[in-house]
Amino acid sequence: MEQHHFEHKHILSLDDFSAADIEYIIQTAASLKEISSRSIKKVPTLRGKTIINLFFEPSTRTRLSFEIAAKRMSADTFNISMSTSSAVKGESLVDTARNLQAMQPDAIIIRHAQSGAPYLLSRHVSASILNAGDGTHEHPSQALLDMMTVLDKKGRIAGLKIAIIGDIAHSRVAHSDIIGFSKMGAEVHVSGPATMMPEGLSELGAVGHLNIREAVRDADVVMTLRIQRERLQEPLLPTAREYADFFGINNEIIKLARPDAIIMHPGPINRGVELSPDLADGKRSVILDQVSNGVAVRMALLYLLLGGGD
């Protein structure tokens, strides 16, 4: 693996990383991936390190993936969820952070409904902070595993057309993916209902389309997103059925993409709404590859932050 000096203390936003950094994280993840296929899935790399999972929002894949990643490298992990934390009693995030810091953790992985919460945490603790999703802002590790999956399947990212379809405005996955794929030289096209298309797409690095067909036409990668109902203050859609009719990816729409296009989804899938079940389970789908690569990417991030980045 090519030498690269990784000089980051936190994983807060993909904006903080160069294309060389992203490449190095993916290379590191690829070299750690085989640990997960061993009969004994454990190496002593992070033995003695303490990692806290601090999740203020529900999560299955991300939380479990970070926990498995830490345990495969022999770190001690502790999980705190919103329902069992003192936040229920009204404790502020900064007070929670200061109390956690008093226990001397090496890293805190945080998911929070407020955009910017990981930044706030990083200013009040000396531990490394990993953003596992903050509000509608970013989800950097998801974008990294998405890029790793595309690289695995396509052999390159530069020059590909990536179509992201759905609730772009409220999706932290979409924001991180647009930043990451653009940095790596891909052309990112997005489409969704007008009420779910944010302003300033071109500054982010994406081309917006109100017609899904324009976004999907000749795409190498088609990524569908779940409607973020829990993040919507008021309904921005008439019905799920109408959304499926206009913005669902089905056999008719996927014909517009390239014949070897792959289908991605960060999960959980609302089957029959944003993605038809036969496509979700079909040969083009790489959704379960994304989950496998998620463990490898998160192992890489913890290793680079805590295990000596060179």
C-alpha cells in the first residue's frame, strides 16, 4: 500500500479530506477486509483502546458496524443510546461530553439529530470524534463505504456517472456522497421531488434534475434513498404510492442506465417505494456488499485515528 501521512484527529465531514486521504482510507479498508473472513475474526491492533458509541437516534447498521469494527481490532466498546442516557433527564450534550471525557475514552462515535453535534463535541473533549450521522448534514463513513463498493465493482470512480434519487434535501448520505464522489472525479446527478431538492447543488458538486429519467440516463451507479420521514417537519409528499410512481426505481427506469449499472441503497429500504423488491434482490444490487464494506471502512477509520496512521 502506498505511503500516505494521515493527519486527522476526527472524522466530521468529507469536506475535511483530500482525494488522496479518501483513497488511502479505502486502501486501508481493503487491506483490513480479509480479517472479517477469517475463522477467528480478531487482531490485537487496538487492544487497550476505549471506544464509546453515543447514539441519540435509532440505528442498526451503522452502530453495529462500528461496534463490530472496534471489536475485530480488540478495542473495548461501550454503547450509550438516547433512551438510557442522562439526556432523557435534560443533560446537555456538552455536559454529557465532559462527563464522558472524564472517563478517558480514546474515541467517541456519535449520531445525533442536530446538524453540527459532532463538531460541538470535538471542541469539548480530547478524544477522537467520529460522525455517524448528524441531522441532515453528513454521514462520512457511509459515503466512504459507498465509494469503496463502487471501486470494487467498477475498478474506478473518476469519470463515472453517479445518479442519486430521492430525498436529497434531508439526506446526510446524499450530502456526503456528493462531496466524496465529486472529489474522486465522478459526475454526480441527483433527482427527487421539487420539495426535496436543496438549493446550492452546483456548489456542492452535483447536477440536479426534476425529471428522474435525466438523472438515470447512462448512469453507471444508481443510488436510491429512503424518504426521511422522521426528519420532515411537515409532509412534503402526497403519498408513498405517488412517490413510487414518479421517483421509484423499477425495471422500466433502470433500462435508461448503462447495461452494467449497479444499484445501491444505504438502508433501510422501503420496498416498493423508492426501489422495487426484484431490483433490491437482483443481480445488479450491491446493497449487501455496502454492508460488508461498512465494517472494513469503519475498521480503517478507527485504525487510522487510534492505531498510528502511517
